Amino acid sequence: MSLIPEASCPRCAATLPILKVWGKAEKASRFPFLMQYKTGVACPTCGVRLVIVQWRVAVAALATCALGLAISVLAVIGIDKAFPKLTDDHPAVVGVPTMLFIAVIVILAFFVAPRFAQVRFAADDEEVDYPLSR
Ligand SMILES: [Zn+2]
């Protein structure tokens, strides 16, 4: 069981395959944590068509990245203060753990952030992309 459950169907409460949609959906060009505007998912149990609402995903991804950046900056300052001679002789010592840490945060943001997605009912005439039914 995950700490943050995926969104569930507002009609029948079944868990929605948001992460699967995430894997197949086209991403927003300017912000790869997000899917294209108006990406949808059909409930696997009752079939209702839903639109994925992503503003909480954006907030979660940005917060994760900001936290990762803050922690890595503090780590660099800490390493520099603890081992001033080492960082003077080998400046790359500071960069390597920072880059690894940022990579971990970016991966985390991609896999954790989609769990913050919410859904709403799609209107009958609304044009929505359903990546799983292509
Ligand atoms: Zn349902």
C-alpha cells in the first residue's frame, strides 16, 4: 500500500490508473511533470469519463524540487565547512553528491507528484484525450 493513494473514481470509489495514464500521456512541453491540458481517464470499474486535474501535481513537483535544491545547497555548504581542504583541492567532490541528489529528487517528483492528481467529471461535449483508450 502506498503512502499517497492514487485518485479514486468520484462515482464508484474504484482506484483510477493515473500512473498508467501518466506513462502514456503526452507531457506538457514547458513542464514535463504535467500531462497535456485535458488528459482524461475512464474509470476501469464503472466506465465514467473523468478529466485529470493537475494543479496539485504541479505544486507537489515544485515543492519536491525546491526541497531537494535546498537540501543539496545545505549539503554543499556543510561539506565545504567540514572538509575545507578536500573541497579546495577537489572541487568536484561537492558537485557529485549534489547532482546525484538532484537526480533522485527529479525521479521522486516524477513518480510521487502524479499521485496528487485529482479528477472531475468530463462534460459530454468536452474534448479530452484518453491515453489508455488509444
Ligand atoms: Zn467508477
